[in-house]
Amino acid sequence: MPNSFRFTIHHLQFTIVFIALGFLVASCHNSNTKSTQGVGVADSASKHSDTVAAKINYYTGIIASHPTDASAYWNRGKLEILNKSLAPALNDLTKAVLLDSTKSDYFYNLADVEFLTGHTHEARDAFLTSIRLNPKNTDAMLKLAELYLYVEKYEDAITLINQAIKVNPYIAREYFLKGMIYIEKRDTAKAISSIQTAVEQDPNYFDAYIELGLLFANRGNPIALSYYDDAQKVEPQNPESYYDKGMFYQFGGDFDDAIKVYQELLVVDSTYKNAYYNLGVIYDEQKTDYKTALTNFNKAIQCDTAYSMAYYGRANCYEMLKQYDKATENYAHAYRINPQFKEAEEAYKRVKSKTH
């Protein structure tokens, strides 16, 4: 199998997409200041319903009877974010800041939605306003730092993080985020130091352990394994630490341990296609056990019927077993899925000639 397709390589990329909407809509920040939630009649919504949709309807009723209640628009906007209704959320949060431009939290949540909808300039301005209204709003500082990281303004991001640290030096995310910036700047030593500080502040910081594992794994340092173990202790049902640990063993040539870890992963998540794929590669290339390799490539394909590399791996097994018709079919399918997969195209042409 060609070297460029031997492993499914994984690295935890720090992409600023705010998938964790629960954190995004938090109305109370990690700073030591009291959140300003407004004083309107909308504050009692949680007493009326346990469902997001019902709460949205509740605030809609409040807005109908109190159309100038900024807190009602703010609360409904946050619920709409939870409901993944970003356009209505943007409208409500914009209305909230128009009705009451004194609340740091309103601008903070507005900035989040602006960022989610790709309006980075508007998001920046709203975060800056949030910080101006509450100079101790560390969440706004860190979110703006994330935005600066996203647009590759690293020094601006570090300046904001340092500002947040002065307000509250005990927030783990400050140091984690700084570490991610140093990764982007290719300063591994500072990245490791910052992220280690993050886990000192929060011993349950899963992502920090994963990043430390990856940083040491890139150096071939076996201390990476201890960080993956720490991540596993924090979130034993999260497959990521198992996968990264398996990759460390696999790239290091310790294939038996890699197999063991991938099998543990599949107990945690039986649909993790890359684990099946990597098992297939090991059994194919290292164990020359083509039948077991086929079993794993088949399972990877069951998890993702458009997994071109798994079809390629399966084709390679069929070729080694001299089942050239099946090999040709699978190489062709891999190439159909990914027309840029030139090695699959070349393999198809090579094996096709053997079927005549």
C-alpha cells in the first residue's frame, strides 16, 4: 500500500467554530464579576418550561406584551442559539443591544453569533464593547483572542489573554488558548509550558491532555502515552485518547499494542471507522493476515460507505489474495469516490491487466 495512504492521520486542530453551544450561550462568565442579566419580567422563564421550544414560546409571549424588554430578546436569542436558529438569534440579540446598550453580556452573546455567522468584524466590535462595559469580562477577552487566532493575529490574541490573566490567573482556558497560539507560531516549548499550566489549573482538562500527548508524540517522546492515559481517566468514554494512543504505537512500530488500543477504542465506540481502517492496515501490511484485514476494512466501509481509503485497503487485500476481479472493482470504487486518488487509479489499471 502506498506510504501516503498507510495511516489515517489525526491531529486535534484548533478550529474556532464554537460547536459547544452550551458554553457559547452561558450567561454567567468565569470572571469574578456578577453577570448583568437585566431586570425585566423575562427573568423567570425557567420556572415555566423545561424545553427549549416552550421557553422560546414563553419569551415570545413576554415580547408581545413587553416589546421593549431587552432581557426578553436576550434570553430568547440565547435559546435560539441552542435551537441552532442563528438568524433569529442574531435578530433578537441585535434588538437586545439596541434596547439596552449597557449590558456586557448582551454584546458578548451577540458577538458569539456574529462570529458563528461569519461576521468577524462585527464580532470583534461586539466583543470589544462587551469588554469596555465590563473590564473584568474574561470570557469576552478569551473569545476575542480566539477570533484573533482564527484570523492569525497572534500577538493581538496573546495581549488579550495576558489581560485576562491579570483579571483572573486561575482560568485554565487562558493557558490552553495561549498554548494553541504557540503551536500555530511553531514554538513547541512555549506551547507545552502553557498547556501544562492549563492542566495545573484544571486537572480534568481533557483537550489539554490530548494536545500535550500530540505535542510529545510529534517528538516521538513516550511521555505522550501518560498524557493520553490522563485524558482517558478524565473521559473514559471519549474515543479520541484511545485513537491517538493507538496512532503513537502504530507510528512507533509497536503494532501489537496498537491493535490492543484500537480494540479497546472499538468497545467504547463501535462505529469509529478510522480504528477499523488502521487495524486493516496493520493486519494487511505488518501481519500479512489478509482475511483479518478484510474484516476490518469491511467494517470501516460499513461505518462510512464513501470511505475511499478503506476501499483501497480492501482492494489491496484482494490483490494479495489474487482475487483480481474484486481488487479491480474496489480500486475503481475508491477512485470513483475520490477522483484525486491517483494511486487508486494507477492500481486499478495495473490490476485490470491481470483479469484478462
